[in-house]
Amino acid sequence: MLESEETLPEAVDLSRHLSALARARTPSPLKNLQRYMNKPGLISMAGGTPNPMYFPFHTLSAEVLEKDAYPLELPAQSSSFSWFWRLFGSKSAERTTSFTIPKYPLKPDDINLAVSLQYSLATGMPQLSKVIREFTEKVYRPAYSNFQTLVHTGNTDGWGKCVFTLCNPGDGVLCSEWTYPSAMAGLRPYGVTPVPVGMDSQGMSSIDLRRVLFEWDPAANGGMARPHIIYTVPVGQNPTGATMGAIRKKEIYAICVEYDVVIVEDDPYYFLQQAAYVPKSERVKEAQVSGDETDFVASLAPSFLRFDYQGRVIRLDTFSKTVAPGSRLGWFTCNPMFAERLERQSEVSSQMPCGFGQAMVASLLLKWQYPGYVRWLRALHLQYQQRRDFMIDCLWDAFDLHASVATEGVQSGTVVYSARLKTLKGSLNEKGGVSTRGTVFSFVPPTSGMFLWFKLHLDAHPAVATVGYKQLELKLWMALLDADVMFSPGQMFSADEVVDETPGAGHFRVSFSMTDEKETKKAVEIFAAIMREFFTEF
Amino acid sequence: MLESEETLPEAVDLSRHLSALARARTPSPLKNLQRYMNKPGLISMAGGTPNPMYFPFHTLSAEVLEKDAYPLELPAQSSSFSWFWRLFGSKSAERTTSFTIPKYPLKPDDINLAVSLQYSLATGMPQLSKVIREFTEKVYRPAYSNFQTLVHTGNTDGWGKCVFTLCNPGDGVLCSEWTYPSAMAGLRPYGVTPVPVGMDSQGMSSIDLRRVLFEWDPAANGGMARPHIIYTVPVGQNPTGATMGAIRKKEIYAICVEYDVVIVEDDPYYFLQQAAYVPKSERVKEAQVSGDETDFVASLAPSFLRFDYQGRVIRLDTFSKTVAPGSRLGWFTCNPMFAERLERQSEVSSQMPCGFGQAMVASLLLKWQYPGYVRWLRALHLQYQQRRDFMIDCLWDAFDLHASVATEGVQSGTVVYSARLKTLKGSLNEKGGVSTRGTVFSFVPPTSGMFLWFKLHLDAHPAVATVGYKQLELKLWMALLDADVMFSPGQMFSADEVVDETPGAGHFRVSFSMTDEKETKKAVEIFAAIMREFFTEF
């Protein structure tokens, strides 16, 4: 691997990855004009810009949480952290600070509304770009120094722009067999098709990736050429919650070098990485983040950028999970050639991200500064860890859980928890049959993100042979919905269309991000009751 | 025309206008889930939504101008309105009011950050959608009642989505011969080509539109089928500043019915319509807006929506020119079928517009209310009118201007001002030759928008036969830039590529929106000096 002082080797020609349209697309005709705009003393009557005098916004102010509003240690047992949640649920207890953005700057570099709310280049506010560039350099340490960062309006937008820039109609995109459905829905408008790759507990399998590429036969794939793009959510994989470690990433990167594949790393959950789950009964230590900012950053799984000595990675970062989704703000990190094409594309679509959002997020980050933002992230991941722990604790209470090491499929290579229906006290409610005694669902405690991925063992269901597992999954989903609990049906997340005849399991994706303790507990109890009914009274 | 109580006739099948991809695209897989989200009592663990507890923004506040911060009457002469500008340039004199957006709502319908900064449907905040729908109904009065409005992130985004939804690669889009270059640059990534239509002083010529459609021969156009989309900026046409009246719009609409063409009406300058220019020497009355809100709205050129009895208009509105470009917020108004396809497209690209921007703009509009916003718009158009008047007054001072009625080309059908170089006092500086005595440029005072469109009479230039007018235009542009004045070179705005050999004129687009009186005056004086040099000392 190169040292990050070194620039990208010119020998690697990635231009062939651009779509025909991206190759043909000329720069925006406004580009040259805008370059002259900053000449001192220039009287510009060139732009189609309204006068900031007529922006009705005179100042914007925000009251924001202190960077250390959330603690770095949380008690091991949830009874007291329930109290903690209530504390933070009430507004009075929150420690805040504030800032005000004036219409006109007091000092030249001040963030101000006359500029933030005006048209700008698609690269957005320079103050924000600078923060983003420095953050990327410090946290992800890309393997080459002339990487570029470029704002976008969220990873969905970023991914759409990647597809448009890199894919031609008829292309395929490699993705995990279970994956984020909106990203796949976003391929269709471009005439591009998902090509699923098998997974294990670290996400995309390097073995299966190599198999798919090695065995690729256009004739067996309706004439489709071997795909040259991978879409991956390597941390807090959506929906499985898997985290891909450094070794797997290196393996995948090496295969991509071999087969000349570009990696799009969609990584919204990067800072929600969590310590391994410890069952409640064994959990004596408090949950905590040890060390300082540097230790925390070093403890995170490396980005693909870290290994990207050929510039074949486009990383998508977003403020959606660390600040707020309504920011509609994130950024690409990639080689200069891809960045230039993505910028051109922004000019004729989103243009610059919303100025209100840019000004607010940039002001927040400048207020907190880098160590402050990392402090915020350290506490944030602990919050989600506690939520995960509480949810799994509830499952322990409501089901008979058994831990074992899985050896195949998505769960392969890690500890899996198998859940059986609890034997009810008194035989009156107890039903016979295999179904109530065997595993009804299983899951791997996620090590990042905000989801549990339940594998529903529908082969234990009496009606599986006649109804099929796809329909059974939906019936169970509807039964839960009727009981006022909504999970996400697993078939939504399949990269291939789920066919009812396929033997296999059902799935649910369950988010532990939104519900409070009481709701989580209640939802799990309802789930247990509905599972009992479903497996015994169908 | 139908009364607007009537819904769209089903007999008109517009579905054939959808692109192959828009026809094939299936709804987002998240759609069904999100529909259940609002069930009362439901515990939802389905969404991938971060907890609003972890949005660092606790409150947002804005100090905004009062709706009547700008007056409805301005003095006829600029000497006193210079004072007026200074007044408003200083912050102390501005009358403001304020609002605060809390994290959690006090009443159910309150705008609040927990919702505004969260993920939402691509339709955005319901409070904003409601305001937009009502505004559209009152101001544009569409010809059918079941029209839909749908937010987008600015008209550039809106137009891009229209192209993607309506065009297949290889299609052509009808546009004015001089048009907004970014809109044309936005066609290229989709493999779509501009098809220019001749103009007169009202913008696109209905006579030439009919000619182009009637005479269309795919064989003479590289196999391209007759275009089925028009792109038009009917008010404050960019770059010419023309305003298209009701009769022209009806003519164009009728032709579109006959040839089955969809009209995309990109109308950012709608509220910058201005009274006819009166030369300074004849201007005795003060500039004013008479009547009330209803009179003002009734005085504006009608939107194509007003005549759209078949639902073949997609109107693009934006807050860029009336609030601020950084809002990155606007909306489509169109038939339900197109709206549904555009919403699906938003789901896999921009998603919802930025929540900071939506919350701020919605709060402003709810603060001002409909009459207040119209009050703001009434004063706004007067401000731009005064700027236009001042700029033309400066041209009177710096050149010999002569008014006449033009009979051909883009200026046809209205009063055109021809400018000659002033005869300098004393013969020492006076140069001989036709060039200094004839018209060196001419323009039609615009009746909306923020641009003057100068036609450069380069045929009067000594070097036109050897250099060509395209290069002459650029030389003049560079000479101005060297003298610290930047206009936009006209060739940027040509729908067709400008070829140097073509006989014709040069052009500049000159914006009067940004410069203050002193700068405008100085720029015009520099322009006059450079023109003299250019036409006599080349």
C-alpha cells in the first residue's frame, strides 16, 4: 500500500469506467464565467443571481446540544439507563450552546447568509468543504493524497449520481444478496440490474465475489457484460447489521483490482460501530468508550479508502445518522477524475446543497471543532449500543435464547442466537408439536448500525409446504401489524426477486433506533405472543 | 377552456409521453411501509430513522424582514432612490420579526425539528405542501381541479427530473433559439438534443413553432422523431427578458394540443414582472404598485396552467428569486400521473428537500400568510423595476439612444433602443468612419426578470469580415473583463452551437440585480469607453 503522501498512480486508467454519457458530457457553460467571479474590483453583471438585499432572512440562530451532551459511560443494567433516557427526553436537562449566522460577514471568512443563501458552485460552501476534507483525511486516511471530497445531498443522491456517472443501460451492479432496497430501486431508472453476491457475518463474501466474477458468462446473463461496479454498505450493513473488517476489505479490494471493478462504499452507519453484545446476565461492566478521540477513530473498521492505492473507491458519507437526515448533506470521496464528473452532474441536477442546511451544519462543526465532533460521535455510538443491548435483553426475557457458532449462510462465522418459544407455566396453554420446541427465529447481534436482522425459521411452520415461506413471512408481518407492531418484511431487502417456491427462511429487519424502553419491551412481548400463535394456531 | 372545478379529462392519454424508463419504473419498495407509519398506537421498528434525541439542533430561530419591509412606491428619479438603497443596505434600518422552531411540537401541527430534520416522504413537509398547493390554486388558477403540486430542490433539479421522466435518449426538446444554457447542458447527460425555435419580443414564436413541427422530417434530423416536449422560460425569458402574454400562450398551447407536445414552463422570474420602461426624461410619476393583492396577481401574465385543459403542462416554480436560491426549494405543478412518476424519481435521487430549508421557508410563509407573501412580491418586483430603470438611465447618459419599433428577429414587435457612440466634445478624440456613427448595440427594455439583452451590431465593426462575429464578441467580452466589467457572452445562450461564419450579431446578457447604483453607473461608463475603443481602435 502507498503512503498517503503519494498521489494516485497515473498508470491506472479508470476513465473506462465512466458511462458513455459521462464521457461525452461537456463541462457546464457557466464554469468559465464563475471562475472569474472572484477577481477583486470586478463589477460582475454576468450572473443570474438575485440581490441578497431581498433575502428575507436577516439572521439565523440555532440552539444546539453541547458536544458532550451525552456521556461516554452508561450503566450496565437498563433499569438505571431508563432513568437516563427520561432525563434526556425532557428538554430542561439538555445542555445547549448557540450560534447566530448574520446576513453579512463581520470577518471575511465568516459564514453569512448573503453567501450561504446565494447560488454557488456545486462544490458548496468553502468553509464546509474545508471541514469535510480535513475530517476525511484524519478519519479515513485515504491511501493517496490527491483524493477529492465533494458535497452531495445525501447518500441516496450520491449513489444515484454514481450510477449515472459509471453505468450504461444494460450494466449490472454487484451487491450483497441482502441489501438496501432504495439503492436497488435507484438502479432501475438507469436500466441497470443488481447482481447479488453471497454473504456471511462480515457482509459480502470475498469468496463468492471471486466466484461470480470468475464464472461470469455474458451468455448466461442475457448478454450482460461482467459488472464493473460494486455497491456495498460495509458497516452496519443494511439489513443484516454486519461489519466488514480490514482483512475482508483487503480481500475484496484485491479482487476488484484483478477484475477492474470500482467500489462504491455507502457508509452511513460508520460511526455507529458497537462493542460485541454481552448477554445481560454476564454484563457487569458499564458500557463505555475508553481512550481519547484518536483511540476511538483508530478503533473503527477502516474505510475502503485506506486500501485504495488505485483510486477505485467512491466513498459516500452523510450527516443523516450523525447530525440529522433532514440535513440532506453528505459527500463523495474519490479520485479527481470521478470527482470532476460528479461535480458536472451536480451542476445540472441538485446544484449546491441547501444553503440553510450547509450553513447550519458547517456552523455546528466549526462550533464543536474536530475533537468536539468526534466527542459527539463517541457518545452517539454508545447510545445506539445501549438501545441494541436493551432490545436483545428483552428478547432474552420473552424467548428461550441459545447461543452457538453458525457455520453457513449470512450468519456464518459468528455467534448466533436461536430463539425458541418459551414453555408456558401450566400445561393448559402449552401446545404440542415440533414447531413450539424448535428454533422459531435466530439472529446475530449486530456490531454496528441500528438494525436486528431476524431469520425466521419458517421450515418449522406447519403450513410451509402449502403456503410457501414468502407468503408466510407476509402473513406473520400482517399479524404483527394488526397487533400494532411494525417490522420491515425481509423480502424487501432481497437483491433478487424473492420467489415463493424457493426453500429458505423468512426475515424481518427490526430497527431499535426509534422506540423507547417501554415501547421496545412491549413490541418484543407482542412479537413473542404473535409468534406463539403463528407457530401453533395457524 | 374548462372551469377549474372540472377534473382532467381521461380521454387525453399523456402516458405515451413518459420515457421508457419512467414507464417501466416500479414504485419504491418503501412506499407501502411508509403508508402504515401514521397508524395511531403503532410501535414502528420498520424505518431506518435515527432517533431525533440525537439531532444536535434543539431550536432554530430566524430574524426575518417584515412582509412590508420594502415600499410599494418609489420616487421617479434615482437620486432619491439612491438614498433609499443606502437605507436598506444598512442593517439598523431594517424592520424585522422573528420565529423559533422548537425540537418538539407544542401543538400537533406545529413545525418542529424532530419531524423537519427527520427522513420524510419525497413529498416533504405537509405544512409546506399545503401552503404551496393553496398558493398555486390562488395565483395560477390551473384549468383543472385535480392538479398536483410536488416539491423539488430548485428548477434545475425539477427540469432534470422532467427530462428523465419524459425523454428517451435520442429525443429532441423544443426551446427558444436563445435560452438558459444550464437547462440545455442538462439535456446532454440524457442523450437529448435542443431543437431551437425562432423568437420575437414575446419569446418563442408560435408561427415558428408551428413551422418546425409541421415541417419536421426525421430523415433531415438524423432520424430524430418530432419532439414532444417544449422547454420555455415564458416570463423574464433568459436571456432576452421577454414576457409571453396570454394570447401567445394560447396559440402555443393550441399547437401543442395539435401536435401532442408537453410544455415544461420554467418560470423563476414570474413575480419580477415589471411595468414598461419610460425614459428618464419622460418619467414624472413615481413607480408604484396600485391596487391590492388580488389586483396585483390579476395583473400578471397568466401561467400556461391557466389554459391547460388537457394536463400537458408541467410548471416549475422556485423560491430562488423570491426568497433565496440557497433554499434549494421549489415545486412542480402538473397532472397526477406525471406527479406520481416525478415523486418516484425523487425517492431514488434527492429524496425530500433539505429539512432546514423546508422548515425555514414554511415558517416564513406561515408567518407572513398568503397576503403577506404577495405583499412581499409586490414590493420585490418594484425593486427590480427600479434597478432596470436605473441601468437604462445610465445607458442614456453614456450613449446616444434612439427609440424605434423593431420589425424582425428577437426584437420584433416592440420598442427597441439603438445606441450610438456619443460624439465627443472637441474633434481631437473623434474618429471618423461609419462605425462610430452607426448603431453599435441595441436592446429591448425587459418587462420582467433581471437581465438586459444587448444585441451587438458587429456588422458595423471594421474587422467583422476577417475575424467573424463570434470571435469579435469574445474579444469585446475579454476587453471588458480586462477593464473589470463582466457581462455574459451571448453565445453561451444559443440553443445551437454558434458558428463563427454565420452572419449576424453578437450579444451580451447583462444582469442588473446585483450591482448598486455606483457600480452600475461605473460599469456602463466603462462599457461606453470600451465600445468606443473597440469600434474605432481595433
